[in-house]
Amino acid sequence: MNLQSIPEFTRDTKRFREVITVFIKYGLIDWIENYEPEFMKNLRQKIHSHPNLENMSHACRLRLAFTELGPTFIKLGQILSTREDLIGEQLAAELKLLQDSTNPDKAEQVRETLENELGKKVEELYAEFDFEAFASASVGQAHFAKLFDGTDVVVKIQHQGIEEKVLKDLSVFSKILQLAEKYDSSLASYQPCKILEDFKKSLFREMNFEKELQNMNKIGKKFADDKSVHIPHTYKDLSSKKVITMERLYGKSVSELKTFHHLPVSPAEIAKNGAILFLNMILRDGVYHADPHAGNIWILNDGRIGLLDFGLIGIIDEEYREMIEDVGFAALDQDAQLITDYVLRIGKCQDKLKRDELQADITEFLYEFQVENLEDIDFSGALKEVSRIIRTYKIILPSNISLLIKTLIMLEGTSRSLDRNFNFIPLIKSFQIQRLKARHSPIRTYKKLKKKYKEWDRLIEMMPRELLHLVENMKAGSFDVKLEHRKLDAVINRLVYGIIIAALFIGSSQLIGQRIPPMVFEISILGFMGYITSFVLTIKLLLSIRKSGDLNGK
């Protein structure tokens, strides 16, 4: 097999060569030398390795390669940086340095996109529109505009042709990763193809501005009565898959607060209110803004907290929320065994995982972070240590749990930039108490009973039909039972042994009950001997079962 036989190579030879060339330049796919020597021989003549390659870490080289390859790979790197549980702290920290910036589209391209998406001339859509973008990232760019009623708005527009470029890059990169998993054992341990699949879903959700508009509206409704929070109003008639028009916020982002000397509220209060806002989204609503960096959190002129950029959200269902709460309670109780149970239940584990060693590491972790005062706990440090333990035992967490851990770490970092004494733990504890009360409330109990009723109702409804189908198969002679033979000889022998003991015991009982001679002291000798024999055989059987370990379920 050679590279020319790969469909992605044939469809887009130029981009395929570009990607491979950049990876070779930074020494990231050395395995390809053995895989495709002739191709590499011709390509090597045109490639000059980076001059400082030997002095760079692998993480730094990967960041530089992603930067050189453009928007798709920059977004991939940013999403990879959220999976510290998979790629490790060093690589995650390096990829967080990737800058999500792209040259903005020209005015003619902006006009074309707007008019194609919204079906009218720009002058018919907005009273004023500034064609010079004030911000531009890998997926889209943002412009100031004004509606005909005088409302100031921000219009976010997707870069022209970005969707086709992303699809092409993902197709090429997917094939390279498949080859890498086969030929590079060190890279294979990161499960790159699985990460790429998660990345695809996340990126295409972010590129669909209709999804972002829905996210803003849904979360906005949850906080409509909260006077400390403001989610920008959106304009559905002026939005589409590639365009979103939203209310313009006036204030300063948290990243700019150092230059803002007249804050309407204190930085400590901002940190606390912001943390409460996100804990409400996570623990109360189960849907949260998953990118709480300082540029996305604003302090408005009236003191409210405003949120921007809802392209990336996290969703935690009720079952996961309850498990997360239970893990929190178990941590406060120093219950390593219960935490181990939940970790193994939530994550996907390898067959050879040693539970005792995992529990010992969790016990050591709980001891290390055990303090008299909750405010002394290093919350983000604790989350990073949890990620390290999970990575050590190669436990694969669901992407939504990994995203939650990343969000909490980022949120604490943003909060501490405002108030260096900020700590999440007391706030989380107060939320846990509220959630515990809510879980045992009559309304919550009613909902659980209603859910169980529906499940049983569905099962009862299905049962007659399934039984009828089973009987019909038996009548037709097409009823099959598939059995997998796994050392059944000993099991069958014990079963037969047990049946013989039971038969002997029952028979002896009948001999004694009916007083079958010969008799001694009005007791049947044959029956009595049968009792003794069945007792001895039962003891022997139980000892055999216990010796094998099966008696204790081990």
C-alpha cells in the first residue's frame, strides 16, 4: 500500500502534502519514513526542518505545527487542550497557548454572505453596518451594526468557504491519524481517532450559528428573572446558520478590568457572582456555557454579569449530576471506596485495571487534600490530580465530564484573576446541600416515580408481544439458545452433586417419616444413615465451592 492509493490523497494531493510536510518539518510523524520510503525520499528534498527543532519539546512542536496549518488545526488544538485526562498536563498547557485568530473576510465577501443568508440587501437589513470587523477568529468574525429602531447590535458572520476547508482538512487529518494509530504506538495511546470524532461534533456545532442562537435563548430564559445576570438578546429574523445578530453589550470584559478604575461592583463580588452563575447552570439546569475565559465574561456598566460566545456549551443530564454530587459528598466523607465505584461507573476502563491500586491512589489523593478549613483546598489542583489519576489508569471519561472539569478549572482561574483569595469549595458545598434537599423533595420524588412507572408500563406492554413471538418461534422449531462454554464441566458436576444430595436428603426424610424398618428407638436406620451421608456430602460440596472462591462472589 502507498499514499497514492489513499482516496484523500487522490482527491486533494496538494493539501495532503502540505499537512504531511508540516508534520515532518516539526518531527511529528517520523514513522512515515518506514511506511512510505520512496514518497519520503522525494519529499525530503523540499523540506527543511525547523532550525531549533532539537531544543523544542514535543508539545511545543505540535503547537507550532497546528498554528502553521491554520484554523482547523488551531481549533483541534484548543479542543485537545480541554482533554488533560487524555493527553497530559504538559501538552494541554502548551495547546492552550494557541491563538484563535484569522484574517477577516473582505467587505465584498461579508456583503455576499449576509445577502445570501438573509435574502435581502444589507441596507434593507440594518440601518447602519460597519464592514470592518472588530474581531476575527478561526470560524467567524464580528461587526458592529444598528437596527432601524436605533438598537446597537453585533453581527457575527462565518468566514466564507470555511466549512469546505474544514471538511477537507478533517478528511486528510483523519486518514493520517488512522495511519499513525497503526504505526506509532506512543501516539496510539492517546486514541487520536476517537478524539478527532469528538472534535468533529464539537466544531460543527460551533460552526452552526443557529445552534448558538438556541443556546443563548434557552440559557437566557433560565436567568430572565436574575437581576445580576444578562444574556444578550438575539434577533432570529436577522440570523441563520452562518449569521447571528445579537444585542451589543456595554461594559468591560474581565480581561480588561485592570484598565477599568471605576467598577460598579468589587472584583471579589464579581468573582463570587460569576461562580454562582456557572454553578447554577451546571448543577441546577444541566446546561452551561463551557468557555468561561476572561474575554467571554463581561461586567456591564450597571454591574450585571454578561456572557458572550455560546458556541461551546456543556450538557450534564440528571443522572450524571447526581453522580457528581455523590462523588462530592464521598470526597467530604473521605470515602475512597465509594469514589472508586463512581469513577469506574462513569469512565470506560481497561479489562486489566487493578481496582485495589486505583483505590489506594484515590485514598492518598483524599489524604493529601484533606484540610481543616475548606477554604484552604486547592480546587483546580485537586481537579488536575484527579485527571492525572484517571490518565495513569487509562480510564476514558465521557467527553461531557472532561469538558466539565476543564470548565471548572478555567472558571476558577478567571475568578482568581479577580480575587486571589477566591475558593470554589465553600460555594460548591452550599450548592450540594441545596441539591440534596431538591433530590428528596416531593416534586423530585414524584418525577422519579413517574419515570419508573413509564418504564414498567412500557415493559408490561412489550412483554405479551415478546412472549408471543417466543412461543411462535418455539412452535416453528426456530428457537435457538446460544451458550458460550467456559469451563462448565466443574459447574455441571457440582450441580449434579447437589441434586444427588437433595434427592438423598428427601428420600431419607421419607424413610424416617414413614418409619421404614429396621428401626432403632423408633427411627429408621436407613433414613438416619441417609441423613448423615447427605450432611457429609453437603459439607464437602461447600468446602469445594469456598476453595474456588465462588462462595464469596470473587
